[in-house]
Amino acid sequence: MTELGEFHTPEYVSAVMRAEAAQAISDEERLRFNLGVNGNPIYGEVFRRPATACGASLMAARLLEKGGIVFNPAGGTHHGQPSRASVAISLSLNPAGTGRLRAAPPA
């Protein structure tokens, strides 16, 4: 959760978690966070699936720090904004992994 907060606002991450748990979202949050509208559906894993994929990107970055080649088959979903869903993506993977790599000391 902490690493998701490095790109996404805490309010947005909490809203996505609530949307998954309730399978619904308030009208206010729907408009504020663009969830449940405009091609950004609320579905059974609207938080868990992209959060797990973000974790895979972070793990890939950690492994790259040690050298070698990595592949994240869950990667590629990168349209989430810091405080809004975009193009059916609630959480963004690229900032998670690239942020980790940028923060790493040079090898």
C-alpha cells in the first residue's frame, strides 16, 4: 500500500479498495475518481488485480537491480492517473516499477 501511494493519492487508493469491497461507489466518488463510468468498470478485482500487477513490476525492478532479465506478464496496464481511473485501468504499473529503478543507486 505504501508503494502505491508513491504515485497514487491515498484517497484514490482507498476509494478503489472500497469500490472492490462494495462492488459500488458513491456518486461523488464516481465523479471525483472516474470509477464506474467512462469505460472504467467496477469489477470483482478492481483493486487486487492491478495492485498485484504493480507488485510484480516492483519485484521486477528489484530483481533488475541485481542484474539479469525479468518479465512481468501482468505488466502493461499503465493508464491510471494519480487520482483517477483512465481507460479501464485503476492503478498504474509503470510509475511503480520505473520509480523503483530511478530511486536505485547506480550499479
